[in-house]
Amino acid sequence: MSSSSKRVTRGSSTSGGGGGGEEQNSSSKRPRNEDPSSGMEGHQVVPRSNSRPLVTLLEGKDCSVEMPILKDVSTVAFCDATRPDEIHDKVLNDAWGVFLWDKIRLTGETLAKFRSLKIIIKIGPGMDNIDVDAAANMGIAVCNVNGYGIEEAADTAIGVILNLYRKINWFDKKVKDGSEYRTIEDVVEGGGECTSIRGRTLGLVGLGRVGVAVALRAKEFGFNVIFFDPYLDDGIEKSYGVTRVSSMGDLLSHSDCISLHCGLQGVESFILNEYTISLMRPGAFLVNVANTSLVDEVAVINALKEKRLKGAALATAGCKEAQSRLKDVDNLICIPYPHSAFLSETSRAEFREAAATEMRRAIVDGIPGTLRYLANNKNLNGAGRRFPTAALLPPGMITPFPDVNFAAAAYAALAVVQAQSSRTSPDSASNKNNWDD
């Protein structure tokens, strides 16, 4: 083992394990997949019965949650890598399954280096750091554990919404900076007058698990909740006592606050950009505690500085470039991504337990077997929830996104709206924007 390599540390003894953690002779290594073109469909992959499969946590060095669930069926190890080039040769050669969070990106090139890998389990929602299609072509199952951190994400969204309306962060900063508020007039003249909540309209983009949790919480504070989600069956709004709108345009123009709760799979453009922000009510609030790629951060900052938006809360990567843009915008709340919105001690443990249980299903029952979170089996509906793009387009329009999710559907629909607006505007050249960027 070279001194520059990361050491793989076993989390369990190999006694009675048939040497599952031992180095294999290079002559015994098998090709990655006898029929890579077949993907996952029709395959039933089960570990060899005479050895325990090696299961590795690529990021971090704590297997305390995974160990009780997997120790009797596998050899559990950690790699403590932060980049693909830090993954040890032992893992590349022998790992049957791996866990990861968000640090490491598993591209097709990186996946090709694994010799024995059959399953990847992403701890937490989203799979932005995994080439899911390349994995399927190599016969590697990809699972992402979801269904946890729902309450935490909803609490975060409601927390920042209330904060924006009542200017809690703003007052905190002003007082700490030395501002004095001796009278009500001092507050008003200082720009600190707050916005009432009861009777205001909160517009939700997406009514999935987090969206529903936000809607139920918001109603208790007196918000009138409307939503746009073309995937859901008619009548779902009656179950939750909220109002459904038929288009993104309606949602943007009728909401005092917009909150995004949709995924982003296979889309590289923003839902909320300079043009779509212009469709919002003047002085509205914008909240995005979901994927950073849903919102054009620069467009939001410009709208805040020009007072077209009254306030915003954004998930942001927090890189140096972003920090330089954000530091002087005092009516903006920043949420670290990835991703404080859904995290708590409880949710982290739940994610890890669910991921370990999914790995156990793969080992005991095979792949696909009884896997609950399999994302790249061709018999399923692709990676994540799919939204019918055509539902957002005017009759007779052909969608330019034939197989994408809700974010792309909203993007496509708004592109059509904008194109129609540009054709009818006498100053169409000045309306040019970044839809095609």
C-alpha cells in the first residue's frame, strides 16, 4: 500500500467472513459487466455465497450506524475520501457496494475504475453527483434514500418565510451594528417596517412531500396557500385545503411569496430567472431551500437591489464568488447548500439507517430484488419523479423536453409564454433573455 493512498479501515472483523476483506490476486479479477449494454433490466445480482461482500463508506470514517445493520452479511469499511483520486485501490478492486454523500462525484470515468461494484447508495436526496445512466450501462444499481428530512426541510422553509415577513435577521443585524430604535418612528424611518402574514398568499412550486408539509404549516400561520404541480391528480388540493392554479404564470402573478419545492433532474437552466422574476408581484418574497440550480442567483440579487423583490432566502453553495455577491445584500437570507435545510441529528441518522437497510436488501435479496430506492432500473420511471411536460404547454405545442421532470416542464412552459410575449411586444429585442443559455 503506497504511503500516498488513503487507507481503507474495516469496521468489522473478517472472521468467519471467508476473506471478504482480503486482497484478491489480479489474475482472478472479473470484467466489470459481461453485458454492459443490458443495463439493469432483467438482472438479478447476488453476492457470491462463499464470501462476505465488501461494503464501503466512501466519505467519512464513521460506520457506527451502518455496522449493526450490515455486520452479519458484509464486511463494512470506510474510505474517508474527499475526491475520486483518493479512493483506495482496495475499494476500486473489491467493493461490491458503496455509500456516499455529496463530496465525491462518480462520473462515468470514475465508475469504470471499479472492478466489482454492483450498487451505489446515495445517502440523502438527489443524485447530482452520480452519473446514473453510465452506472446503468455498467450494470451498477444506483439508489438514493429519500423520504427523510421532510419535516426539517419544511421547518426551514417556514422559518425563513416568517423571518422575511417579520425581518428578524434584519433587525438583529441592525441592532448589532449600532442602530438605535427608541420609537416606532425610528423603526419605520429606518426601513424596518414588517409585513403582515395573515391573509397573504403563499405560492408553492411543487406539492410533493416537503411542499405538503410547508402548506400545512403555512395555513396555521394564516397564509392562503396556492400551488402549481402538473403531476398530481385532480382533487389533491381538496385533501389539503389549498388552491391549485393551472400555470406557473398564474402562480407567479398571484403570490405574495413564492417557495420552490421541486426537483431538478436533467435540467441545466433556471426556473426563476430575470424574466420569470419579472412576472412576480412587485415587492414579493422568494424562497428556495431546494436545489441551487433552480434559481438564477444574480437575477435575484439584482431584483432585491432594485426593490422589485422585497426579500429572498436562497440555498447557495457559499463559494468565494457567491460570497462576494451576497455579502452586501441585507434583505437576503442564505441557506448553505449542500444542505442545511433538511439536516438534523435525527434526519442524518434516519438517512444512514435507511441507506444501510437498502444495502442489506441488495445483499440478501439481490438486485433489483426488493430494493425500495432503485433509480436506474429500466423497468421503473427513470430517476426520480417524472412530470408530464406537455401538461404545461398550450394545446398543439410540441414539448422540447420529451423525458424530463417538473423543473424542465415549468421551464418549457415559461419559455413558450415568453416567446409569445416577445412576438407581441413592440420592443421584442429589449425582452431578450437567457432562456436559451
